[in-house]
Amino acid sequence: MSDIVLRPITRSEDAEDALDLAQRAADYVTLEVGHAPNMDFIDGFFTAVPPGLSQDALMTFAVMEEQAMVGMICIAEGYEFPTDWWIGLMLLDPAFRRRGIGRAVLRLVKRKARRAKMTMLKLSVLEANPRAMHFWVREGFLPHRYAAATPESDGHDRWVLKYHL
């Protein structure tokens, strides 16, 4: 595996590449949103921030292997607590999964978080996605709480996981 790099991306410059990646990773997108990826999904990737945070709290990155965009990740700084980073989405091209790229991305995220003096990484995993749950638990994340679907939510039951830095 070549070196993995996280390259900051923006909606204005990288939306088409992000959509192309999401279409390659349509298995997950369809599981989450119930339909094939479209530009609304990409808009959400670049703009959806957790409650109480501003757009400035959102960091979006392309996962690059040489010149290829093999994934993307968004992180919200300061959710749920000021020293937490919330991983909103880590999406990898299926052709590049099971090659250690997820682990390499997580290593880079941990390094960035420690430099930013964060103390906790958090994320939620769809209960309907056991492969993702296995990955995150294998990487040292622990169950924090169960978040059952509500009438106001998107209909997915989730596990919120945490990792102490």
C-alpha cells in the first residue's frame, strides 16, 4: 500500500470528485440514505454540522493514495464536548477496502486530533452495518451509548462509539 494522505477538500472545488467517490461507494450510501448517491448527499457531506456548531467546525478531507481519491472523511471539531472530534463519515471506495487504508486514515486522524489537543474521538455506526462496527471496535473504539431511531430521525438505529486519545 502506498502512503495515504488526507487532503483538505471543499464543496466548491471538489464536489464532482466527491460524488464520483460516493457513486463508487454506493453500497454504503444506499444503506444510509435509501437511494443512490446524488449531489444532495454530497452537499450534506460538506455542510451538515452537528447541533450547536457552526460551519467552521467542519473539516472535510479526501483520502488520497498517490493521485487517486480512494475515500473521504468529515470531522466536526467540538461535538459533543470542546475536546471531542466527531467523525461524521468515513467513506472508502470498495475497490480499496480491506487493504489497511481505513486503519491508515484513522492513524492520521488520531495524529491530527492529538496535535489539536483533542482528548476523544466519537462517531456513530449504523446498527445495520456490522462490518463497520467490527472495524471500529477492532481499532479500539468502545460503545458509548445506543441511539435508537426516533420519529424525528432518519430511521436508523445506531451505536455511538468513543476512543480516548
